Amino acid sequence: MATCTLIFSTTVFAEDQSSTLTAETSIPSQIVHEQAGDVAPPPNITLASNPLRKPKHAVKPAPLLKIVFDDPITPPHERVNLKIFHGRWGQLNPDSLTPTQQAYLDLYQYNFTAESLQNPSITPQLRAHAALLRHDPKAALDILNNTNNLQADQYRASALLMQGKTAEATELLRGHRDRLQKNRTLAELTEPDDIIAAVKMLTQLAELEGRPPRDWQAALNTLTDIHQNTDPLYWPARLAEAELLYQKNNRKQAIEALLETLAYNPKASRAWYLLGLMSAESFGFDRAGQATEQLRMINPNHPLAAVLETRIALVQRDSNQAIDVLNTALEKHPQHHTLLALKAAAHATAFEDQNTTATLAQLEAISPGSHLGYLESGRYLALARQYDLAADMLRLAIDRAPNSAETHTELGLLLVQKGDLPAAHNTLQTAAALDPFNDRTVNSLTLVETLLSYETFETDHFIIRYKPGIDEVLARDIKSQIESIYRTVTTKFQHEPTVKTQIDILPDEQHFGVRITGMPEIWTVAAATGDVIALTPPRAGAKQRGNFDWHNVLRHEFVHTVTLSQTSNRIPHWLTEACAVSTERLPRDYNTAQLLAWAYQEDKLFNYDNINWGFVRPKNEYDRPLAYAQAHWMLTYLTETYSHQSLIDLLSLYKNGTPDVQGLKQITGLSPQQFMTNFNKWANTQIISWGLASHPDDQAIHQLLANQPHLAPDQIATYLDQYPDHPDLIKLYIEKRYIQVAKADEVNPQDRMSLIAYLQQYQQIRPVDPWPNRLLADLSLQNDDLGMAIKQLSVIDDHTADSGSWAMQIAKLHRNQSNAKHAYTAAIRALHREPYNPEYRQYAATLALQNKHFPAALHHLRMMPILEPKQAVHHIRLAALYHRLEKYDHADAAARSALTLNAKAPVTSFLIKENAAPLPTVQPPDTEQSQAKPQ
């Protein structure tokens, strides 16, 4: 099974955008305790580490806070204020609170409709803040009618923005900015609340006007100064600082600020919300769920909990779940702009156009000119690979908020994923000008500029981009073989994409990560985002992922491209992965078979309704590989039971908008539960045929081996009489006996034949284990049975994706048998794993020449100077071949290149003589389409 995957999150999900930078902000995924899996990994199975597993961080109270609480001179009234402000609510006596204290407690607990927050005796700022948080800007403006100070004006500006009165808000904010800059009053402010208000107004105006980054940097510096100098206990400054850092995708520093925030207030709602948000962005849905629980503990009807739950559902492509959550939440918070915007997105991703339009109109009525509904709809449509619909929504968002860097960034990233690099470049340039501190924007812009400078090859159905240099080797290999992959995949799925597929070869894993997600951290080697396939080069070294079978990986990824096109990107996640795996050339490996057998026997297989989660939110080390393996297994069952055509029909249903479960029922006549019941029965027969079913003698054998770990072969043989068909006992006997035979000075032919018989018996009982093939290959070579050796080595090679060594052994054995044609085919298999290996490349060229397959020989020889640029011999060989092909000008050029490296190179006969009649110019042959099958 290929190590590559599809469908990554390609967007950053914005926080609750109420246009008010409230006293609480963001936090990322690392600090929530991850729930460890309660099931041990299956025995004897090597599993890749879970890339989503994060280090655990405990939130420890700040030592300074403890000192303040324990200070005996702190007055009782102030001690109550500290407990409210720092989230120590369980230590309060509700009956002793003053109206103002109760109002603050309700505000921090998001009880915005509480009577305490309507009490005219509390400050207008506090009441206005509550009105804004319940998304009632009119009430906020009425409350602030006769109040003029920094905080009041910041809330007034936010209320105007929520009402869509951008011009009035901008005029108000400009006045404050001009006064702050002219009189330098920002530095003279002493109250943290006033400083925060001033900073928020600066950042609000900066976004409205698309101003240079100096205002953002000034805001960040001021916030840092608050908690470091003005008031170290004032956690809202840390939280506001973290939010700015998060908005710029500077997550590392945002995490640091947020950890400090929770140390000073473990009940900061907005911190927990953004913690869950960052977790959801990285598919850490369990951690996101824990953040939701924290919010529900603060308030069972917490609006941010509903926002977070909705985002989690939308990431998982569960629009119905999102709509259910939103409808419940909107009963409590009917004017909440973010909830309404997300409801529009949920209807849009469910392709419910009328409901989408109606919800956008509802949002427009309470916030005229708001871009939020279009932004959220575009964001999640892009995540669902509905690129054209998403682009339309995001362009409408840009029209409404032309100076919002976020909307431009989202559109730019969408265009990158779609493969429209010139348009992406223009859009990201605009985004970077508006927000040059956003790492994701800057990274993506830099990557696009780099990609536009790359060289390209074009075939009938593909555009291949590569960085000039050594990656030309891989690019030419792909060019020569990709059309055969096209024919195989499109024939199988009976569909051809309408546009050319773009293949981007990124020079290292960091470039690849930015290409896929906008950030450099990523764990796979290739990914498809619709009409674009990106992959890292299969080579070892710094920032590389090591060798892998690029040919197999591209088959896998191109299946994603085809099935996404075939279904208008509406294929369920499990099925697109199953289709991709089903087309790989590599067979199911032994680890995978063991994993499936173990999961079946331990009742750990996924249900139909949760298998998609195994890809995007694995709970343990084996969930993701199990999801891939089981999805492929389920598809095998589907096609074997209902025909391959049933798969094609199912894909057609999805294209027409049929939901996942309904489509399955139309094809099979079964509910998901009935389908899985039948699948499990079939799976059991598969496990039995693999020799991995539970054996009646397992307990006895395992007890025997545990008690006698040093049994000699003869002793094991006596137990074989009692348990003649137990594969573990046979394997142990072979291992012990093979060691004895290997140590012998001379191998007895009878001993060899006996071992072969036992190995063949083990193969019959457990055919999925390639272990005996190595021993049989060794024994066959000892016996000069090259045909048998090749057969066994071919099985090993099929199970080895990260090395070309086995394929090269096969190539050499074929050549020893004077079968250059099969030798060449094996050499190409070796180059699929190690295309940058000069030894393999030269050997393939030699075999192509022996086959008189000159285009293929030229293909490989042209790669040699790229792989080993200082070796004159490669230019000499090229000159000789060009001369033989009567490409005299190219022979002359190659000969002169050889002479620059070695003045004595024997290439005189390949040089074009001076004063000779000019030869016609011949372009180097670039199309070696028949490389894989020399004739």
C-alpha cells in the first residue's frame, strides 16, 4: 500500500469573527491532553508513528498568581475580583457578590442575557461588551449613546462594523488613530483596558484600510509590553497577543502566549475555542472535542462550543451534523453572525442552494455588506474540493471586504490547489501586501513564484513541473511513463478528466508541505488536490523522505484525480482511498494482512459510519493504516460480490449528488449495517485463506514455545508430528533448521530438498507471508535454479517499495540467462524506487542498447551527466549514441562537453569537422514513450 495520501486541509479556519477583538483569544492543539488509545497495537506489526500525535502539556498555574492570592494584605473585596478575573469561580460565594462582580462573572461565563448585564448600575462599557458578544450591535450603540472614552469608542466601532456601517466605523477609528499618533498618547496610556482598546482600534482600522504592517507590529509590541511591564497579571494582553500571532500563522509563538494565558486564567473561553480550532485544523478532532467540553463546562449553551462543533463537522464533510448543531445554537443565539455564516457554509457544502441563499440573506439583513457568510462558504467549499463554487464565494467576499488579507489568502490558496498558478500568484501578492506577516501567505507566495520558474514537460494529458537540476531525471522518467498510467487508470474507472493533470515535483519535504497546506510541516510523500498532484522526490538525504516507488505512488494519486473528477469531488473519503489502493501495483503486504486479521479478531474494524474518521482523526498508531487497508478490503468485497460495474455505477450516483449511504443502498440493496455484516463474513473467509485465522492449537503452541525457547530443530520436529499444520511451528522449525544447514561445510541435497518442502508447505498454509521467498531464493541460487530464484525474488520485490536492490538482482539474473528484454523491465522497476541511482541508470542504458531500443538507451544516457556531472565518460557514451543515430550536431556537443572534462577524451571521430557542409539541426529526442517495454 502506498505511503501517500489524499485530501489535506488546505485552509485556515478563522476564529469567531464578530469584528470585536474581545478580551479572550486563541490557543492551539498541543496543550489539551490527548486521549491514549485503550487498545494495544496488534502483535508483531510495525506501524508508522502517528503524525498527529502531539506532546502533552499540563497547564500549571502561574507562580506569580499564587503569590498574589496568598498575599495577606490583599483586601477581601479585591480577592473576590481576582478570583473572578482569573477563573477561580468555584471559590466564590454567589450570595456575597456585588452587582458589578456578578456582571463580570456572567460576562466571563458567556451568560450574555443574564439580568446582571442589564443592570443600569454597572458601567455602559460592560453592558455594551455583553451586547456585542450576543451579537446585538444596536443595543450596544444605545447603551454607549452618552459615553465617550477609549473602550466605549472601540465597542462603538465594533458595533458599527457588525451593522455593516463600514464608513462610519472607519471615520471613528481614523480619528482615534490620528490622535494617538499625533499626540503619542498610546505610550502614555497606563490602564491595561485602555491600552487594549487602543490596540484593537489600530488593528481594526489597519484591516479596513489594508494599511502597512507597522500598525500590526505596533499593536503586538504594545500587548507584549502590557504583560511584561505594565501588569504581568493582565492575561487579556497575552490572549490578544496570541490572537494576532495566530492570525499571522505564527503558531509557535501563539502557543507560547496561550500557555501563559491559561496559566493565568484556565477558563478563558476564547482561548479554549481557538485551542479547539487549531486542533481541528490539524485533524486533531479528539483534542478539539476536549476543548468543546471545556467550553460546555463554562456554559452548557456556549456559542463558541457550537461554532467549534460546527467547524469540526464541516472539516469531516458532515454537513447534516453541522446544520443540526447550528439550528440548536441559533435558537439560543439567533443573531450570532458566525453561526449564521457557518450555516450558510453548511448548506453550501450540502449543495442546498436555496437554503444557502436564504441564510446569506438573513445574515445580510442584520449585517449589511458582511463578507463573513461568503468567506465561510468559500472556505469549506474549497475544503470539499468544490473549487469553482468556492472561488465564486471568495470573490464575493473580496468584493465586500477588499482590504481583508484573509479573503485574498483563502482564494490564493484555493488557486494553488487548483493549479492555476498565475492567478494564485496575483491573488497572493495582494494578500501578502495586506498582511506580510502571515507565514502561510508568504510561504505560498514564495512557492508559487518558485513553481512559475520551474521547467515543464507536457504530454497529451499531463503537465510536469520540476526544479532545474537533478530532478530533471525524475521528470523525464515520469514523462516517458505517465501516459501508460493514464491509460490504465482511465480504462479501469471509465472516466477521463477534462483538463490536463499537473504534476509538481517539489525538491524536498518542506516545499511539498507548503505546496499542499501552505505550511512546511507534513508527513506524506505525495498528495492530490484534484487536478494537481504534488510529490517529493524519492531519494535519501536532508529534508527528504527517502526512496519510494514513484510509479506506484503516481498511480495511486492519479486515481484520486480521476475519481474526484468523476464524482465532482463528492466521493466518500474511504472510497477514494480504496480506489487508489486498488490500482497500486504492489500487493497487500504481510503487515497489512496481519493488521486486518488482528482487527477482525479483536472486533476493532471500523464501522461504515466511522471509517472516514480513521484517515483524518486517528486515535492511535494503527487507525490510519487500518483505514486504508480496510477501505481497500471493503472495495474488494464490493466488486467481487456485485461486479466492477457496480463501482462505476456507485461513482455515477455520487456525481449526481446521491448521499454516501443512499448510494450504497441503491447499488447493494443493503443498509450500511447489513453491508458490513456481510462484509465481515466474507472477511473471515479471507483471513482463513491467508493462514491468519485463529488456530485451535494456538494456545498449546504458544505455551510450548514460551516454556522452551531454545528448542533444537529435532525437538521441534517431534512436535510437528503432533501439530503438522500449525504455521508458527513450521516457521520456527525452518528457521532453526536453516541455520544448521547454513553452517554446514557442505549442504546435503536431501536437507535442501527437505527445507524446500517445508517452505512450500508454509507458503500453502500462509501465502501472504513473503518470508519463505527469501529462503527459497537463496536455496534456488545455491542449486543454480535461476528460474526459481527469479520467481521468489519477484515476490520479495513486489513487497519492497523503498529499495531497488531486489529488482536489480532480478535484472542481473535475467541478463545471465541472456534475456535482456526481461532484464530491462526489472531494471526499470529498480529505477521506480531509486531513479537517482547512477549505477542502476547505467545498467538500464546498457540493457536498452542490448535490446537495440535506442530511444530508451538515449533516455538513460542523457540522465547520467545530470547524476554525475564531472564524469567525462557519460558525455563520451552520449556522443557515440548520437553519432550512431546520425544526430551529428548533438554528438558534436556531447563530444565537446567530454573534452571540457577530459582533454584526452576519445571523441575526435564524433566532432563535426571544420569547413564541412553544415548538418541539419536536430532537436534532442524528448519522447521515449516506449521505454518500459523494449521491443
